[in-house]
Amino acid sequence: MRKNWADTVPPAAGSAVMATAVLSVGLHLLGVEWLSLVLLVVAVAVYVVLAAVFVRHLLAERDRWLYEIDTPPALTAVAATAVLGTRLSLLGHQPVSVALLCLSALLWPLLMSHVIRHWQSKLPGAAYLVCVATQAIVVLASTVAVADRQAWLMWPALAFFFAGLVLYAVVLCRFDFRQLAAGQGDHWIIAGAMAISALAGSKLVAAAAPDGPLRWATPAHDVLRTLTLIALGLAFAWYAVLVGCELRWPRPRYDVRRWATVFPLGMTAAAALSVSTAAAVPALWTCGKVLLWPALAVWAVVAAGAARRASP
């Protein structure tokens, strides 16, 4: 019997939505709106398809669904929902963004508990999704809070921000560093998790500024700014290390986990652009502009590989 195409879709495919949506955010920040909207349409289409597959597995293949939610890639459901919601909020679709925020907040404890309970002694790069999913909620909550003038949302966002940093440290202590040489793409999340932490921090910093839209935690502004700059600096450092690893141990063949490489590339660029504005560091804007175009190029290469793999 011929296998249904939905049976071949792994949870890691959610990183395609994350990568595409964050590039859409980066292009929006740069003002390249037409291309940003094109990528947004692609991200929404892929998200709808993956959501349908997720529900199908839940209803028709419960054993498979229970197995998959125990694995770190399951958290792409949270991160993809939140990153997509952030882009829609920037576009002005606040009711949809609020709905996606609620959905990501409901999925977070369910999937996080399953994933953490099934951690191994040595963790793959995908394990950093515990940080990414957490910080993605911070980014969306902060964006919605500013757009709707809901300052109270910033306090749970702040709690999630620090939780994300702690989760990153926990995974780092148990990470299998051999993945830097042998990983098939998801090892890049070690950089992406720091990059999205910097983006989340920039949202908190901007809202806490004395002349900011909410001024919800002005006394903590300088502390948050310092933490954000440190997170971005670590993201840059990991970015450089990982590029070196790619040159030393080339991995040219397509793998669905390569979408987890595109996401950190785009997220580092978007984080640099956002931190530049929030922390008033103009040089970071140039860094973000420079980094965004290679991320787009890699997105095109990975998308072409995905298309070839999907073709009969």
C-alpha cells in the first residue's frame, strides 16, 4: 500500500515555519515589505498544512502522536506558532496574534513537560528548542503588549525570558558537542536559542525605556539592556563557530533538520536589527543587514532541497 504523504512529515518540519517567518520579520524591519509578505504567505501555508498533519496524528495515530511529543522537535509547534504570531502582529492582525499567543501558551506546558521528561544524558541540538519555544512566547507577548497597550503582559514575558535563559544553560551542560561535527542541521539551534533570547530581550528593553510605549519596568532597563547585548554577543560567537564547523565538516546533503540551520541564521539577523534600535547601537543595524541576505540565500537552497525531496 502506498504511504500517505502525511506519514512522512516529521515534527522537525515545524522549523520550516520558524525559519520562513523570522526571515519575514527581518525583511519587515528592513522595509523590504513585498518580499516579507511573500515569505509570510509561505509560512502561513506551511503552518496550516503542518497543523492539519498534527491534528491527523492526534486523532488517527495516537501512538505515533504520543511518541512524537516526547521528542524535542515537537516544540517547533510552540515556536512556529509564536514566531508566526509575531509577524502577524507587526502586520496589524492583533486578534489573530492574541489567539496564537494563547495557543502557544497552552501548548508550551504540555509539550515542555513531555520533552523534558524524556531527556537523555547527552542532548542533541534540537534540545535547545526548550529555550527557543520559551523565548518565542516572550517575543510574541511583548509585541502584543505594545500593540494593545497591555503592560501587564510584560511581567509574565519577563518571567519566561529568565526561564528561557536558565533552560539554555541546562541544555548547554548536557549538550553533546560532537554534534558540531556530525549534526545534520539542528546543532545550529545552539546559536538560534541565544539569538531569539536577544530578540526577546530587545522587546523587553524597548518597552521598559523611559520614553518607551509602556514604561513598565524602567528601573530594570539598564540591566535588561546589558543581558540582551550579552545574549546577542554569544549568538554572534556561536554563529562564527558554527560557520567554521560547516567549513571543516561539510554537510551538503539535504535533511529536514537543515531548516533548523536557516532559523538561527535569520534569527541572528533579526535580533541584531531589533537590538540595534532597542539598545541604541547603530552598528548592529549594519550587522543585521549584512547577515540577513546570506540567511535568505540558505533558505532558498534548503527550500529547493525540500522541493526535490517532496517530488515523486
